[in-house]
Amino acid sequence: MSAKGLVMRFISLVLISLMTFESAALGINVSLVIPDTKSSLFWQIVQDVSKASAKSLQINLEIINHEPHRFGSQEAIEDIIHRQVKPDYVIFFPFDANAASIFKQLELASIPFVTLEQTFSDNTKLKLGNIREKYKYWLGEITYDNKTAGKLLLNTLITAHQKAFPNEKIYITGIGGDYDNIAKARQAALETIIKQNITDNVIINQIFPMFWKSTIIHERFPLITKRYPKTGVYWCASDQMALEILKEHQATGTHPVIIGGFDWLPEALKKIKSKELSASAGGHFLMATHALIKIVDYHQGIDRFFTPPRMLQFEIISAKNVDKFLPFIEGKHWYKIDFSNYLFSKASKDKPQLTFENMVASIKK
């Protein structure tokens, strides 16, 4: 073989070696356990964005859906643990009542796991301890600041009311979720006003728990309006409930109201565009994607973002920016994103943070 032939063969062998190494490095198997059986539009978006980011990151992603309660979670995790071939990592939404039991099972099975959202009571927090303190396979948690988001949404709705109806007293009715920690955190700002009676211009009528079910609103809306006919703002713990409040009010209401929620559901954003809804807090559909990005870095030996855990922030969509963001969500443009740009192992020192606004901006470049 000629010298040139030897050189070309050497280069070919090096390239094959590099391709094999890259494939091995990025061939990560992850199971994402979702507390939903396709009835929640929000969790459908979480799944879709997770699929897009996993494909971009060259992760083999398995999505497992279960009924949204602790028994469904237990069954899904136990199925994973008892498999002959287990995933490299598990991402799941824990339930307070059986978190310690599931953590122990994953620990005994030596499966690294990442949790989504901080849903634990104080007693459960004591049992679990800090991340990697008692359970070394608990790599970290992805948590959004629901408390700050609830206040952000409240202030946005108050501002919208002041603009639409200057000098009028603002009567706010809260449409809450359940009695879980997420719902409590989101409505904390309303509770503060109730307890402290901060201002005479803003009155919180009451917070009605709807157990995250928009169907209950149809039954209870007549009673709510009868009790609080002067309601000018409906603060809702989810967009699905905000949409139901809008539907009921349009069918029976006699005066315009300001309505806002959480989750950035496409239908809610369309209503913001048409000025029927005022605002939605969201961006947390990126929770599992944050976990996937951190897992890739961790898998490649970079362990600096899981601990200590930090709160991620919600973003607000209102009439001011809905035209900028709605096309991205409707078009599912997350499939156009190169999520590896958010990896520490690849990105430069001035890399952008993974936020919805930065994702939208990257498409325009």
C-alpha cells in the first residue's frame, strides 16, 4: 500500500473511532415518568418538548404515563426497578405520601434519578434529607418558583385592571388548585393580602379550591358570582381553569373582568391575543428538558448544576409579548432548537440560560 493509502486508512480508522466514542458517550437511556394519562394539556407539552430535546441531545428517551396519584407513581417506578435491563436514569414527579418509599427502592436498585418540582411537606423533607445526603442516587431536583410566579401573575392582573378601570377598587376571586404544596405556593400572594389586609384598593374575596379540575367550575361558578358579584379579577392556578372561568363568565357575566392563569396552553395564549384573557405564567414545561441537559453533563463527568438546587423562574405572557411567543408554541418550534447549545460541556462561558425567551431568540438568529 502506498504512503498516501496508509495515511487515508489511518484517517479513516481515527474517524471511525471518534464516531464510535461519540455514539457511546451520548447513548444514554432515560425513563421520564409523567403523572398524567393524556388528559392534561400541560403535561402533553412537557412530553413533546422532552422528546424534542432528547432527540437533539441524542438521548434514548422512554416516556411512561401513569394516573396522577401516588399509587400510579408507585406502580410505574416498581415496573422500572424490576426490569432486567434498567435505564441509566429516571426522571419523575414525586408524591409526598410515598416519596421516601420510592427513593429507597431506586437507591437499592442503584438507579440515578432526578425529581421534578418540590412537592414535599416539612415532615417528608426531614425524612428525605438534602439531595445526596441520605440517597446518593438522588442526583437533584428541577424546581420552579411557584410562589414568586403567583405574585407575578397577581401583579400583572392588578396592573391590567388598573389600566382598564382606573380608580376602581379591585375585587379578586382566586380559583385555586388542590391543597398540595404547588397550589399553596402559587396562591401565597393572595393569602398574604387576606391575612395582612395590605391595601384598601385590592380586596381578595376568597380562594376556591377546584382540585385542578376545570369541570368543577361549571358547577360552582353560579355560586361564586352570587357571593361575589363585584369580582373584577379572576386569578386562576391553571390555564384550563382560566379558560373555563372565561367560558362561564361570557355565558352569564354582565361586566368585563380580568382573567389569568398558569401553563401557557395554546388556547389560553390565543385568548390573550384576542384580549379575552390577560396573562399566563409559564415556561415550566421545560422542567424535564432541564433535567435531560443536566443528565448529559453529569454523564460526561460534569457535576456542577444539580447541587445546590436553585429555583427556576416562570415567565409571563401577556398582550405585550403574545405575538412574539405564540407562533413558537403553536408551531412547536422546540423541534428546531439545538439543545446541546445549553450543555456546559459544549457551550462557551457566556452560554445562554435555557429559558423560553432565549429559545425563541435563538430561532431568529
